[in-house]
Amino acid sequence: MFGQIQEFAGICWKEVLSMVNGAAIYIDHAAAECLHWYTGDSAYVTLKDAGALSVHELALYNFNNLKAKGAKQAVIISTSTDSLFYQRTLKVIIEKNDFENCIVICTAHKKVLHYTSTIPDDMLKESSYDTLKGDILHWMSDKTVTENSQVTMMFKPIFIACLKEDIFVTPPFGNLMPSTDEIVAQDWEADVDFLISSFHSLLSHYDVQEDIYSLGKLSNYVADKLENLTAAQNRRKRVTDQRKISLILVDRLLDLSTATSHNSESIMGRILCTLPHLPHHFNDVSVLMHSLSLKGEECSSSFMVPGCLATTKEDLMDILFNKKQKDVLLTLNKMLVDMSTNKESPKTSKISTRISAHSLEKGIQKFRDAESIDTLCKNSKNLQLIAAVVQALKSNKTAQIEFVISLEKLILQNLAVSGDSSSILSQLSNIVKTRASRGLEMENLLVLLIYLYAMAGPDIKFSEQQENGLKEALSSAIYEDIKKCNESDLTSEISAYYQTLLLLGVTDDQATREASIKITDQIMKILHKVLTQRKPFENYRQVMSKPNSREMAKHTGLLEQLVTDLLDEKRPDIPDLTKKSSSLLSSGFNYLTKGKTSNHPSDNAWIIIYVLGGITADEVKIVEEIKSKKGPKCPKITLGGTRLLNPLEVVDKILLTNINTI
């Protein structure tokens, strides 16, 4: 159905599930995450119910659980475009089993896969699928007792995970983040080709033409490639549906202030900041379920299957994304009361209007003690979500997060009032020096620096004196942290920041000082690039506003500004939005007008906004609030991104990944 993006994901999975009966299933992490969200946390059960004999992790390093006892057929589901991944992993799987039939479901089209064979004769095959098929048959010939081995190659564009209606992420591209470099990194070339091929498949499903718009360097590059993709051009010529889609691509790099803010009005934002991800997942979290252990029994967390957030119940995801903390607690408490069936359960005639995380936790324990196992199982997902909220609000990170939020507010007001004369850098330099006594981790200070420079934007210039003071404070702090890494026995799980410092491999004092200076210089260079990202824009240069001296400054993110303009009944011009066109006449006109056209994205009934680098829980909440205030005649807006982001992931992708190259 036009406008229902989850329908596309559903069709892909229904076709896959029809093939798994009697087979051993090998599925990689990204595909598993897509299935995880499609089934609402029932991926394994769904595969087993469809007839799968066994389910195995498909990963380059996993060689322990590849033997499928009694299975003569394999179904392999892969999102990889890497030849070496197939050559190594699939070869080992075939060698460890006696498969007679193998179905390989690639989510990357054969024109994107670029598989190269190690067998000379296979190099002459017409397509990458044929080449891979030939290699698999060659590996099977050494294992099977029959000469009738069969290999089937199939393309299924599995790349979407719907978190809720009109909100989606794309796990195969979870690591994709625009670079601060002027030139699009060649490392992303294969991912970009894979991405545009996937979107072409999505648009082909709906049999529509698309108007492509872009904001940002990487988005411009992706938009150009999609516009000029031969298969996409052919599709546009033969479509029969008169409706069109507006596809708007946006670089996350243009607004890192929203992505690094802890000041979330969405409880989902707090959950993402406090709870760890499920292993190998970009978008779901691991929820401790010890509160539901049977009374009097203890179970080590390492032996307990974690809970998570994924669900097919739209109302539950609405609670997490769209309600404020007080309303969430009241709603979840009422849910707990309504689920109760036992007279001894925490069911009262009057529902309290003052609920805390502590009282909600007590309610879970009373519910556990009073209800039957069947009732607990029936309400398992509700209990997982309640437990997630309790753990997020009672996290030992809360005090640090609240302090960071207070600093964010200070930064916003200081920049809005003082501009170039702001003393905020000097204040942050002092906080860096006294971070230990304040209970602040260095990673959170790096988050604040990205927030500061992204908030300031191209119209605010910091004084050289203040920046030198900041560099000195950062260099000393990093020096101390490298020394701490070398002197401490870091046996427990360590953060991405400390992993980065350890990978530097410096031990003596002089090398440590030099490394800390180089790292600081690199950080400052990146921050200066963050500062100028919105420089070419006319309307979207700033993400903060202060209407008058009596009002507090307000942070208005780029997506909030964009969606407000898109749904404005007056259809204002959006000069910062570039529209792509493949025709020579339109291209010439676009060149003369710098890409601006008289067409408005809201001329089309469906707008898909996709953020390269990820979206935040707050952006989901804000976009849905804006949509809810508009009438039924406004276009449908679907928001997507490479992943759901938390602030520390931005530090990792923007700063720490680049520090590794020093």
C-alpha cells in the first residue's frame, strides 16, 4: 500500500520465510536485526515456526556453531558486499556440513555485490551471483556424496527495520556517517552503491517516480548517484502510478547539536543513553530481567536472556518515543494494574497520580510474586518495557547526565546572548581540568565540545586565546588518561574512548605527551569543520533562536526546521534544499539556479526523509508532534535514518574513529 513502508519490509520477509522449511538458517547481524524488528522480538521463534531446523549466526569470526546436524538444505541470508566474507565464511560453512541444496539470499543486488572468485574458471561468469554460485558448487562437490547439488541465488532487498509506523532505520548501513573531510571518502563507495540500490528497490515496489532532494555533502553525492542510476532511470520511464514520492536525504553532520544532546523529552532518549545495546544491534537495548526472577531465586545476569524494546505494538512504541517522563510513568503504572488478574496483585481501586521509578519497580516485584507464570509470559513484552524505563531512570549514570544537561543549557544561553564574545570555552576548559572531582568522564566532555561547536555554527567565532586554553586542558587530560590506561589493569569492558587510547600503543612519557598533543590537534581540526558545516545555507545556518531579551534561547534542530517548512500551508521556498534532475534541460536550469527549483517537496503525497548518520529519539518525537498539528490534507511524512543515535556514538563516529589514524 502506498505510504506504508512496513509493508515493503513485510513482503521481503514473507518470501524469505516461505523458503526456510526443513533448512538450517545462517543469518548475519544486520539481517537478523531487521527480522528482530519485523517480528517484534520473535526472530528465532518466527524462523522455527516457519520450519527451520536450526538457526546460526553468520559472522566472519564465528566458526564454533556452524555444524547443522541432520540438515541437507541451507538458507543463507547475508547483507554483506565483501567478497572475502563470502569466500571465507561460506566456504567454512559448506566444509563443516553435508548440504545437498543451498539457497543464498543476498540483500545486495548482483550489480552491487562485485564478488570475485578464487577459481580461475569462475572469473568468466556473467554476474557476481553466477560467480558465487559456481564457487559454492565447487565447495559442495568436495563434501556431498551426490552429484546433484543445487545452489539457488536470490535477491531480496532486506534493509529496513520499522521501529513504529512511519519511523524506520537501516541496519546494513548502521555504521555510515558523513565525513568531515571535503571529499566523500572512497571507503563509503560500496556502501553508497548498496544504499542507492536498496532505495531503488523500495521505490520499484511502489511503482512510483521520485523527486530527490538533498542537504549536505554526502547526501548530495548519494542523491546524484540515485538520480543517475540506469536502473532507476528505466524505472521512472515505465511507472504506471501517477503518484510521486519526495525523497529527502540529509547529512547528520549538519546538526550534531541535536544528536549530542542528553536533554531529551523522550524516554527513549534516556534509555539509549543509559542501557547497553543488544549484542550486534544498532537500535535495540539490553534490558536486565532479574526483577522477574522467581522469588527467592538468584540468577547471574550472564546466564539470563536480556529483555529488549522491539515490539509490533504501536501503542507501546508511542509511549517510549512520544510521551514525557511523568506521563510514561503514569501510563506504565496503569498498564501494570490493568494486567493484574490475581486479587493479591497490586491492583487498587484508585490509580496513583504520583509514580516514581522506584514505585514502578516495586510494582513489578509485587506483580511477579502474585501472578502465575502464564500471566508473566503473556505480558512479557509489557514487563520488558517497564523494566527498561525503570533501569534507565535509576541508572548510576543519571547524576552525570543531569550535570551534562545543565552544561548544555549553559552553552545554549551563553552562545545566544554573547555570541563571539562568549566565555563558554574558558568555562569548559576549567571543567575539563576539574572533571574527576565533578564525576565527569572524558567522553561526556567530548560530547559537550561537539554540541558546543555544532550549536555555534558558522556565525560564531571563538577567540584564539580561549581555544588555546581549551587545547592545553584537553592535551593534559588526554595525557593523564593514556597514563591511566597504561598503569591500570583494564580487565572489565572499557569505553570506546579508552579503547582508542590503548590502540595508540604509546608507553614512555615523551611519546605519551606527543600523542596527547596530536590527538588534541586532531580533535580541534574536526571541531572547526563541525563549526562550518552549515556555512553554505541561507535559512538553516543556525539551530538556536532568541526572539527577544526577555525570552530564553531555544534550540531548534535542523529536522524540526525542515519538517516545519515542509508542512507549512504557505509552502515557503526552501532554498537550502537541492533538487536533483537527470535531464539535460533541468540539469542546466539547476546549475543556473544552484539546484533550487520552483517545485516543492510537499507537492507529492508522500515524503520520505532519510538521515545519513542516524536519527535521535527526540527527532522522532518532534517530527510526530509537528505532524499531529497538521490537517489531513498535508503530505504523509516518513522519517528514517541509518540508525538510532545516542551522544556517545556521535563521539565515536566523528572524533574517535579519526583519532585512530594518527
